[in-house]
Amino acid sequence: MKFELEFDKDIYNKQMDLLFDLNWKKKKDYYKNSQYLGLVLIIIGIALIYKRPNIFGIGYVFVFFGLTNLIPFIYYYFKIRFFYKRMEDVKVKEINDFHYLKYMNLEFTENALIATSGEHFNLIQWSELIHYIIKENNLILITKNYEPLILGEIEVGSENFEKIIAFVKVKFEAKE
């Protein structure tokens, strides 16, 4: 199966946001809620230390557990923020690169997935792919290097998208 895909900036941005959410959303939501618990425990601990500093050190225990909830939030907040800024820079660079290359050819063969755009040629053997995900009408193929390849139903049409999904499922079942 061979397809000629036209680059659309809006589709590309939605797909990159989908990849970001798949990677970071659960962790971001978990640590977002843990910051409140951490702050409450720290406040209770400080109040206990201030009011009665010698009651078995319970205030220090509250402060300790509050910090164990708050420090991972701070760590992941800055890590996710840094990753998101870096991803935005990559998105802008990719959009500028594809501004000159309007079309991309994508071919699904028995041995490999072949992607060509302009003078760029990328051959990915089926053995190099480790997993596939179907999320929000997008097919995400993940390589051994954890590089995602994403193809949307809107890019190829619903009938072709179903054919591609069936083909990919057969290829992954044959690998196992």
C-alpha cells in the first residue's frame, strides 16, 4: 500500500500533542494532586512543631511525608515543562522543514515501512517496530529506539486507515 500524504500543520500539532499526553499526562495529573497533600502535611507538621515541639516528633513526621510528596511534584513539574518547551522548539523546526516539502510518500510493504519526502528516505523494517497504539483515530508505531511514527485517519481516509490497521495487526502477530 502506498500513500501520498500532504503535510498539514494543524494535524501535525494535534498529533504531537497526542504523543505528549500519552507520555506525560498520567504522571502530570498524579503529581499535580500530590502537591496539595504535600503542602497540607507540611503546614500541619510546622503547626505541630511550633505549638508542641516535644510530642514524639510527630510534627517532623508530617513535614517529612509532606516533603516526600512535594519534592517529586517539583522535580516532574520542571522536567515536564523543560520537555514541553523542547518539544515546541522541535515542532517549530519540523513545521519550517516541511514548509518546503509539501508531500510525503508512505509505503507499507511486506518487509518494511518506507517513508520518503523530498530527498529524505527512511526504511524501517518490521522487526525494528516493537509496539503499535491506536489512539484518537491515529496509528502510532514505536520503534526499538522509542521513536514514534504517527499516521492519522484524516490523512489517509477511513477506508484506507482500516486497511492499514489490519495490515499492521497482521505484521505484529506474525512477529510474535
